[in-house]
Amino acid sequence: MYELSFNIPKGVGSTGKIKLSNSEMRKVFTEGVNWAIKNGYGWEEDKYFVDDQGCMDGANPDYVSKQAIDRGNDQVGTLGSGNHFLEIQKVDEIYDEKVARVLGLEKDQITVMIHSGSRGLGHQICSDFIKVMQQSSSKYGIVLRDKQLACAPLNSPEGKKYYAAMACAVNYAMTNRHCLTHWVRLSLERVFKKSSRDLGLELIYDVSHNIAKMEVHNVDGVKKQVCVHRKGATRAFGPGHESITSKYRDIGQPVIIPGDMGRYSYILVGTEMAMTESFGSTCHGAGRLLSRAKAKKKIKGSELKEELFRKKGIIVIAGSLSGLAEEAPDAYKDVSKVVDVTHNAGISRKVARLVPLGVLKG
């Protein structure tokens, strides 16, 4: 964990080893993971195990502000803060042996899970367009019940510009995670004195959440192109879908549902029922029980860190103890119960359960 902590920048405002010019940022926006691979961050075959092969269509850098670019040009390959994490985990339960074998998972195997996104760049894009959308709601006569809501028609100039800017953030996020994967591989090579390939550090899957995508779905018996906004949700396409990488097409898209740092995370696969009942979607995580402010009032980060190690043997390295308190297990629902709901509802199917051994937090 200490080698990983040394090599992976983390926390609010953290900057990485990669510094990008504006022209290189535009390439990240339009090429995604392909940019990372071409520049030596990752393996060529990795892109086949990322949503959209690592590059979402429709990105247009012209709609990303200079302020957003300035916030993102030194944050590729950084973990960030909040609920973002890097965990060393162990597979402690297999629910479907056949599917687990296809995914390359087995009992007691060590895995690494990364949760990070578009960092300050994505936050700035959101902030920029909230102002636009607030004006657009009135412009298009859209009545909203909550003043915190804002929107514009998808086919309006404002809607099209936002979607193009959001796609830039998505491609940036996938690139960011890919570079983090690269630092993980290098770190473990140093620790174990073996190559990443000898250590079996293949990418199982990279799936995004909190994004909108244009997809074709069956609506009342008719195939239609719709915009699916997965907020707090992740994609769960069922077996046979053409967008699933060939290795996994027969089992369904891999679904990653992280839990809190003291309990479990899960690997599932998408189902045919998800395609008919939830637009190929399932939940993304457990969801909070306590707000971040309430968690910090109730829980001390230093005590939590000691308790996780003493009671469960989990090593936690955090850039901020107050930030650690915000993400305490007691602040979240039990992910096992949430996953059981999605499994029993048939919108995703359990494959394996993972327990944390070491946690890196911002």
C-alpha cells in the first residue's frame, strides 16, 4: 500500500506526473483510452475491456471552457477525493463459477479496484453548464419543481453543446483511470520484482457511471433511440448485446458495484431483464445513510483508521482524516443488501464478492 500511495497522487486538488498542453488535452477528449495507450500508459488490448472501447462518441473540445481545461491538464492519473478510492481486495465468495472463470476470477484471488473520474475538469464542465441550463429552462418554458434542477431539450443548441462537453469529460475520466491502472502495474512490479503480465494484472473491465448515453432500447415493443441518464447507476447490458466485448458477450456486461471500505464490493453481470425493465441499467453503489457533514460530526477519522486495522486487518492510507470520516462504513448502507435487491430483481446477477485488504483514499 505504501508503494501505491507513493506513486499515485490523491486528494483534493492533487496533480499528477502527466502535464498536458491544450492540444494534448483535445486529443484526450476525442481519443480517450487510445491516447493513453499510444503514449505508453497501458496495454493495447486494454481498450477492449472498457465501455465504448475507451472512447465515447460525440465529444467536441470546442465546448469545454478554458477554466475546465486548466483544471484538468495536470490531473490525469490522479485519484482525487470524496468517495474515490483504490482498493487491494480479495475474492472471498464466488456465486457463479462459470461466469467467474470467463471474467478470470477465482476464490482467494487478489484484485485491485479503482474508483475515480473526470476530477476538477468534469466538475467545472458541470458548473459551466448549470448556468446555461438555468437560463434555458425559462427559455424553453420548462417548469421545474426544485430550484436546484436545471435542464434544456437534448436537441436544442444548449443541450447538444452540453452533451458534447460531457463526452469530453467521459473520455478524460476513462483516460484518468487507465493511467491510474498504469501506476498500479508499475508499483506492483517494483514490489514483487515481476512484470505486470507475469503477475496477471489484466484489466477485467472499466465501466462508467453518472453519465448520459444515446442508446437504442425497446420501448413498448418498438426500438427507439433514447438518452439514458445513469445517475447513481451503471450499465448492465444483457448477454448477446453487440456493444459487449466478444470475450464477455455470452455472459453479459460486467457490472462493478463498490461498497464501503469496511465491508464488501461486488462483481455482477448484466441481464436480459435489465434490457426490458431498466434500460440496461443497475445500481452503482450502496448509497449514503449519513451526509458527509453528519459523518464528520459522528466519526473521527483517526479512530476509524485504527479500528479498521485492529478489527478487520484493513490497511487504510488517507490524504485527509476528515475526508476518511466522510467515507466511513457507518455512513453507507450495507452494499450486500443493495446488491441482493438488484440480483433478486433480475437486473444484474451476482458473480463474486470482494473484501478490502488495503484502501487508498484522497
